[in-house]
Amino acid sequence: MRILIADDDPKNCSVLQLRLKEYGDCDIVVNGKEAFEAFVLAHEEGNPYDLICLDIMMPVMDGNEACRKIRKYEEEMEIDMRLHEAKIVMTTALGDPTNITKAFHIDGCTAYLVKPISKTDVIEMLTNTGLLS
């Protein structure tokens, strides 16, 4: 599995990478703009990400905007959303209903994890998104 982690906090990146490294190769970027650019480049190279973890609160471009841009790109490229869309997980300290609802219904995320993220949270998310059987 190919994984992209976008978070501006190096400690959060390290923890998430530690939780995910046994499931695939992890690339790390520090903001939503870099995440979107890495996503597009991966598609252009024919090696797209299976899982994208986006922190909501990042500089330059936040995770919500990056998620919307990724979904728009997939739509424009006519990627079959049921079979080939990237699984986008919002990884954030914002666990309130407003942010969660926005992330799913407006931004188009696949899953939502509230920090701190445990190993159990990761396994459950991977299973629920169909990335782990």
C-alpha cells in the first residue's frame, strides 16, 4: 500500500508513520499544498496513493481544502470513485461534530481520526475503508 501523510508537526508525522509503516510505504509532506502536488504527481507517474492522511490545521493549505482539491481532481480525471478513489483520512485534534460533518459531507473524506491516534484506531480505519482485510 502506498501512503501519504500530511502534517506540519514532525512528532505527529512520526507517530502516524510508526502506526502505518507495517502496512505500506509512507511519504511525508508538511502542508495541504504539498499533499495535493504529491497526489497529482503520483497519478501522473501511474503509482497513486492508496491512503492519504491529512491533518486539518496546516499552513499554506489546510487538510479540508486539500481533500476537496483531491476529490475534484479525481472527478475531472474521471476516476471511478467506487473502485479507485484515494482513501482520505482526516487526522486531527478537532473532534467536534461540526468539523467531522464538514469533513465527510463537504470535503469528501473517507474516514476521520481524532488525535492521539492509537494502533487500534489505525487497524479499525484500515479495515473499515477496505484497505485491510
